[in-house]
Amino acid sequence: MRRLLWLGLGLALGALVFRKATHIAERLTPKRLVSSATSALAELSEAIRDFAADVRDGMSEHESALREAAELDGGRLGAPPVPPVPPVPPAPPAPAGPEPLGGSSTP
């Protein structure tokens, strides 16, 4: 009777191990791996898009708060405009340098 019990347990355990091994082998087929990688990349892409949208929303809110704090109205600062800086006058001509070592430059 004991031998029959151990035989039954061995068969049941063998069947479970075989089913588990078959399941793992099916998951590791190239077709299944490509499908799994594709779905993982699609999820990653969606997460990146969601993150970028959240960043844009936050930037927009922050920009609105900064514009309100700086009292920007149509792109102009609330303070009076600063007068333009006058142009710099042209530089005077350079003074003549010393004579070249060989005397005059004309023959």
C-alpha cells in the first residue's frame, strides 16, 4: 500500500513539473519573447508620453505664475520702458607707428 502511495505522489509531482516546464518553454519561444518585448516597449512609450505631458502642464502653470508675479501684460513689463542705450561713436584712427627699420618704405 505504501508503495502505491509513493507511486501516486511521484506521478502527480512529475506531471506538475512537466506542466511547469512546458509553460516556461512556451514563454521562451522567440515569437512570445518578441510579443512580450513589444508590449513592454509600448508601455514604456506611453509612460514617457504621460510624463512629458505632465512636465508640459507643470511648465505652463509655473510660467503663468511667473507672468502673474512679474505683472507681464502682453509681453511688456509693468515698469516704464528703459531708454535705449546711445550708439558708441566710431573709434579714432590709429596713430602712425614708428618708421620701419630699413628707412623709408618708398624706393
